[in-house]
Amino acid sequence: MANKTYLGGGTEELDKYLSTRTTTENDVEQLVDNFSKAVQSSCWRSFQITDARKKNNFKKSVPWWTDSLSIMRKRVNACRRLYQRTRNDEELREGRKQKYIEEKGKYQAGISTKN
């Protein structure tokens, strides 16, 4: 490749430049690879990328929290949502309310024993 930089203006000039390069270049595969690398390089420079590991370091967890407490918490929240959504059937609503209260008690007891 003779010159690797393009110092042109708008998209029309860039289009002309690329079309002449592809018609005059002997090794089109090499040209495509270089173009792909240039696009990837410009994307890496322009896009803001967050690192997932850094994000998790900011959120500190308590040492006594376990996976079973997470599961219990999700179960309690699911029961609460079911209870809150039930409005037409009073009998079903009372049953779901009792289940929610029971699950919430288990969850709170689990937290107090771990704490």
C-alpha cells in the first residue's frame, strides 16, 4: 500500500478515493483487511467501553450474603407481585397474601440468622 492515510474532505471524496484504490490495487484482500482494521481502530477510539469488572468493584457486598438469600429474596418479591396483582378474587388474594407473609417471614429469619 503506497499511502496509508487519507486526508480528504467529505464522503464523496472518500468514496472516490476508496473506489480508485480498489480498482488499482493488486491485492484486494490486503486492502480489505487494512480497511477493516481501520474501521475497528476508529470504533475502539470513538466508542466508550466500560469494563464489567470495574463496575462490580464499586458495588460492595456484605460478607454474610449468600446465594440462598438471593433466591429467597426473589421468591418473596414474586409472591408480593402476585398478591398485589390479584384484585378480583378475594379468596385467591387472601391465599396469596398468606403465602407472601409466610415467605417474607422465612426470608427475614434467614437474614437475621446470617447477620
